[in-house]
Amino acid sequence: MLQWWFIPVNVFLGAVSGSIIGYVVVTLVKPPYPYFKFSIIQIAIGNIGNVPLVLIAALCRDTSNPFGDTETCSTQGTAYISFGQWVGAIILYTYVFHMLAPPPEGTFDNEDGNVPLKIPQKDGSPENVPLLEQEASSMDSDNSNKGKMKSFLQFVYEKLKLKQILQPPIIASILAMVIGAVPVLKKIIFTRDAPLYFFTDSCIILGKAMIPCILLALGGNLVDGPGPGSSRIGVRTLVAIIIGRLILVPPAGLGIVTLADKLGFLPADDKMFRFVLLLQHSMPTSVLSGAVANLRGYGKEAAASLFWVHIFAVFSMAGWIILYLNILF
């Protein structure tokens, strides 16, 4: 697993390079206010989860695939893709969530989003000051130090926005890596004769239904077509998002992976590893970024962008995959 360190780095570099390309494209196109940051996110954040998993499963199912036997191909590809998803989740719940904040004017449909996300501190309210002073006077030094430590930890927790970062997908990924890295825990849970293997078996059964469920959710978001979101964003902005995400971002990703290979950062002679890295830069816009956009008031605009990007991604992904296979083999 230590040799896989470049997978999360590649996801991060993909978000950075995509954001730079998105900023340049959006600056040239000048989308209608306030869709500047929204357009950057639609270009920068790709789908590194369910779509690559579907492509790898379909590719490995063919016995004539260039990556070896079906089981090895599927196992390696799924492991590589899954290993990078925790970084994508952190980027989604921090960077994307911040970038898609509604404008101060509150011009979106979801005007209920004006409710504060943070619970205000009660320390500064006038009615609580006498109580706090009375408690402080009766506290001994030990309790005072504990209170200061608690306040400091709470301050760090809020400043680092750990509540946004520690989402269920991230927690699950961290636990899985910890359990897999500790031989004792791995033997208790992951091996077939382990006493807790029934839990792993249940997770495998649920995991097999994950991709169809996500694709059904994507279909539900796109069932009404582009809708009124297309007219709000504008044709020029939609074309810029499609070109930026599907045409301009993949060559930058190819350059990143090629440079990493030249510098010796990638495992030697592992074609599947390189193929997964390239796929991470060539996917359409993330479905989960559309879900975050919906929470932040961009629901109709995100649905329109996802609709058109995924339509044209059918052709772009086929072309990039053919190119990658020719480069690797």
C-alpha cells in the first residue's frame, strides 16, 4: 500500500490543475453572475468513483483485456480507484463546499440556506456573563486549565472545519486502511476464516449494489433533461464547461502522470496503476459535486451542467481510453 502513495496525490493534483484550467476558461468566457466559482468547480472536480469503477468492471470482464486475467484486473483496478476516493471526499466537503457558497444577496431558489451553519458561541451573550463569572470564581485551577484546553480544542475543531471533513465516507476509508495495515485486525476481520468475516461479507454484498444505486441517482437527477438551469447558465458557459472538463483537463493529467513516471514515483511495470491515474483526469464532472451544489442552492444549474457533460463524456471517454491504451501498450 505504501507504493500507492501517488494515487491520493494524483487526485489532489487533478483538482489543482483542473481549478487552474477552470479559472482560465471561466475568466475568458465570463459567465453570468454569480456562476463564476460554480463554473470553476464544474471543470475542476471530476468523477473519480463510480464511473471509473464501471469502466474498469466492463474492461476487465472481457477475457481479451490487456491487463491480464479477469479477477486480477478487477481486483487491482477496484483497489486503486477506491484508495483515492477518501481524498476526493475531503476535497468535496471542504474546497467544493466553500466555493459553492451562495452570494450575499441570496439570489438562489434555496433561500432557506440563510440559516447559520455554525451554532453561535454563547460565551459572549450578555445574559450568560454573570453566570460565567460566578462559575469562574468558584473554579479551582485544575478545572480552569481543563476549561481552557477544551476551549482550545473546540477552537481548533472549528477552524479546521473537522465537522465537514469527518464525513462517513472519509471515516470508513480511514478505518479500512487502518484495519488493513494492522495484521492482527486484518486477520480478525478480512480473512475468510476470521471470526468477524460475516461483517466483511455483508459489506461486500452492499458494495455490489453501490454502483447501480449511484447510477440510478444520477439518472434521477438527469431525467428531466437540462431544464431551466441551461438558460440561467447560458450556452456559452455550458460549452466552456464541457470543453474545459472533457478536452482541456485530460491532457494536463496525462502530463502529470507522465512526469511522475519519469521521476520514478509510480510502481514499475504496473500498467493498471497508470491507467487508473489517467482515468482520474478524464472523467466527467463529479455527481457528488452536483449534490453539494444542490445543497448550496445551485440545484437546477448543476443538473443542467451534469446532463450535458455526461452526454458528451460518452464520446470523450472512449477517445481518451483508446489513447491511453495505445500509450501504455
